[in-house]
Amino acid sequence: MSKPDELLIDVAALVESGQSNQMSLTVVTGGAVITGRLAPETVWRLRVSEVLTDSDRLGEFSSIFDVPTKKDGPPTHLHFHVARILQGTVGIPETGGMYRVAIEDVSAWTVGDFSYSDH
């Protein structure tokens, strides 16, 4: 989007202020469809840091995400956890991942997440 969607910014701001991770959202960005739950940036960073800390090869990167955020103004990014990139009839990864998406890059969005069933 050339100008970020004000309503989407309001959704992100509410997630940030409430420290909630229950808001499900699906976005289209760069041709990809990402679906999952939003998390406040501090919660998202903490979880990424924990995952990296537990990694033998990536542990040294954990400290980058463990730094408190210093933000003035409205949110600029959406922070997804338990999220999947939808491709065909599958979501990758199946267990969900952690994604950070710039709000200005979102071309479409809807409340809720998509899941697939073979039944």
C-alpha cells in the first residue's frame, strides 16, 4: 500500500496497548497470504529470542530480539505468531511460525485466520 490503512494501524495499536495475543488476522503482502494471531511486539520479540536462545547455531542472535522497543507514534509492523504462509491447500509451517510484516506492505487483510481440513 502506498499509504498504510488507518484501520489496520488501529488494530495493531490495540494489540500493542492491550498486550493481547488473541487477535487473528489474515493479510496479503508481496503476493503471499499470511494467517495467524497478532502479538504485541514485546511479546513477539521475547518469543523469537527464546527460540533463538535454544538453538545451537543461532543462539548468538537472541540478544538482538531481547532489547526493549522504543517506539513513538503508531505501530509500523504487525507481529504474527502461530502463523502460516498459505500456499495451495497447505499452511507452512504446519505448526505455525513467527512473522513480522510492515503495515505499509499489506495490500489486503481480513479479521480471522484460515485453516485447511482434508475432511
